Amino acid sequence: MIESILAATALLAFFNWKFSFISFDSNVIHRKMPEIKSEASPLIIPEDSTLRRHFISKLRYEIEATLPPRPQESSLLMHHLNIVESRLEEVLAGLPIETD
């Protein structure tokens, strides 16, 4: 009997600890992303593969900077990454590709 009470208490303590790091702010997902483009220097996707990879990495970093920190739990992490990818696609959809 005492073992089941201890197990239930430990399980309850574990879940309280695990979910204490999660923010349940519903406005996080629907926040408007700050405007990345500037009028002085319009963004253009580079044609070179290496430059394009660095360009996209920089955009991804800027998008992730507007979001809360990455969650550690796997399903929340997948949701977070899907949000980042969808916002990245939105930004890239409006940018022209460099042509020489």
C-alpha cells in the first residue's frame, strides 16, 4: 500500500516538474512576426547554393528569435518546428530569386 502511495506521489511530482516549463500562452502562436524586409535594402534569395543556405539559416534564426525557447518535449518541439517552417515559407514566398 505504501509503495503505491509513494509511486503515485513520485509520478505526480514528476509531471508537475515536467509541465512547469511549458508556457500555456495561447497568444504565442498567433503573434505577428516582425517585418524582416527593409526599404533601404530589399532581401533577395541568392542563386548560389551556399549563399542560399546561409541566407535561409539567418532567416530561420530571426524567426526563432521572435518565438519562445524551443521546448524539450518531442511533440511540442515538432509543433514548434512546424511553426518556424511555416513562417519561413511565408517569408520566402514573397522574396525574389537573384538572377545575374
